[in-house]
Amino acid sequence: MCNPDVDINIIFVIIDNMKNGNNDGKTIAAIARACGVSAMTVSRALRNNSLVREDTRKRIVATAERLSYIRSPRMGRPALSGNGNTLKIQLVAGTMGRSMTVFHSRLLISVEQHLAERGCECMIRTCNGEYPQFIQLLENVRNSDVDATMVVGSFVPGQLNSLLEAVPDAALLDNPGDPSIEKTYAAFAFDNIEAARIGVRHLIDCDRRKILLVGGNQGHFFTNEITQGYREALEHRKIKFDKKLILHTDFTSDCAYNEVSAALKGGLRFDAVFTNDEMASGVYRALLERGLKIPQDVSVCGCDGLPVGTHLFPKLTTVILDYGELANMAIRHILEEHGGSRTQYRVKILPVLEVRESSKEF
């Protein structure tokens, strides 16, 4: 029987030193000597215990990293939370029948990192929208022992409504919701309409008049919103809308390549393309295979601000969507609302244009 009065950190220190040895330079004791603190303080700092001052914790963590210290995952009993208030957050990500895009992968990573910085535990669930998988997801979500839920990405309205019935406190991330949903919910999304306006206006300013829009699945909220922004930008500049200049894909680079290649082979002519960053790489391939130069023959503007844009040649002009800020705002909201009343809440983050070599010659 364990003595309830013994500090669990002492047990971890003893077992740690027994397993690693005191002379290999990778023990709690070695870190304590290097930092001039007690072994118990090191143990607490490495578990984000609130009793350790922040400046001391950072110094200890930096020393542990320098010494390449890694605690055995099977050592002792599970660590106790420093303040007993660790929140468990589940992220439910929808992909609507396609592979997880680069954008949503980076968004999920950003959310998890922001949660970790706040001492929260994070569970990620994904669903491609197929009925059997969604039913299982719904059951798992309903029975989850978590404090809050964030729904990330794409779900058809019926599935989204079911999720909000199962977890009424869920916050939507990168999803504006749907008018058909009657539940009260918070939604954090990007102003995709304005993103399209900004990108298309820039292409028009580059003396382009036949602008191809390469969007995603028909009916998807992102596709609907950028199509609206695209049409509004054309109308504002008195350019006639041509539905032949809109292509639909599954949001992947390969599908964008196939659709643009087929359009070029079919005789479609255009002098600019607006799409998202991931699909832009497929657009590049299709254009270059037919000997079309970027931006001399066709200017290209993406949307998202993904790192891939700086690796393309020429570098991709893009409308930046700050997923780090989106994640931060959503997390602040769910942490502030934890334990309180849920309110209807809508946030849309404005995009910013970054002009690079793909849209104009410098």
C-alpha cells in the first residue's frame, strides 16, 4: 500500500535515477545539478506543475533538452495534474470523402500546439463523411469523456446538425455553419468571400480578364464562398461572368491538374487562375506541360498561405489565411466558456494578400 503522504514526484525521481543511472548525464539529478535546483523541482517542471515558476520551468526544460533527457514512458504511476484542472478537448475533423488536405493538417497541428501550451489534453478524431464511419464517429463523440469539442473542417449539414445535437457545446472551426442548423453554436472561420475578392481583384490589376476559378466540390461552403467573391470582383470591374471559367475538383493537387489539363486540351483559354495553394501545384504542372509560362502567359494566385507556395517556381502569390490566429481565437473562446453558458458566436478572420512572382513580373 502506498503512503498517501509521499509526494509522487519523489517516487518519479527515485525510479528515474534507478533506471538511468546517476553518471550518464541524462537523469533528473543531473538536470537539477546543472540548474541549481532540487530534483523534485525538476520533476515538477517537466510535468508543467503550476508550483514551479515559469522562468524556472523554461530554464529546466532547456537544460533537459540540451542533455537529451527523456523520461521512460513506463516509469511509476501516472503524473498528477499540477492544479487538478486539466481540460480534455476533442477535435472532430471532417474530410467529406477525400484525404485530409495540407491546410487542415496544419490547422489541426496548430490547434493541438495551442492547446498543449495551455496545459490541455487533446484527442483527434477524423471522418470522411461516409455513413458507416460517421455513425461510429457520432457514437464515439457522444460517449467521450471530454470537457469541450471542436468540429474542424467539412461535414454535410445533416451530419453537422447531428454532431451539434450530440455535443451541444461544440465550436466550429474553419466552418461557418449552415442556416439549416437550429442549434446554438460558435463558429470560427475565414472570410473566404473577401479572400476571393482580394485575389481576383489583384489578377485584374495585373491586366488579366479571363480568370479561371479552380474550386473544390460543388456545394462545399468554401467553393460557394470563393465563387461568390469571384463573381463580385468581376462584376465590380465590369467583366462579364463566364461559367465555363469555373472548374470543380476534390481540393487535391492531382485533381486540379487533371481538370485544368482537360480544359486546356478542350480548347479553353484563360490568362489567369485563382485557386487554393494546394491545388495551385497541380495547376502549375498542367500549365507548364503545355508550354505556358507563369506569369507571362498565365498569372496564378492561390489562397491559404501554405509553405508550399514558397517552394513552387515561380513563388506563388497567395491570399494568406492565418490558421494560427483562427485556432487561438477558438481555443480562447472554449476555455472562457468552459463551465458557463454557451452563446451564439460568429467570427470571420480577414485575409491578407501576399504578392509574389506567379502573378506579375518584377
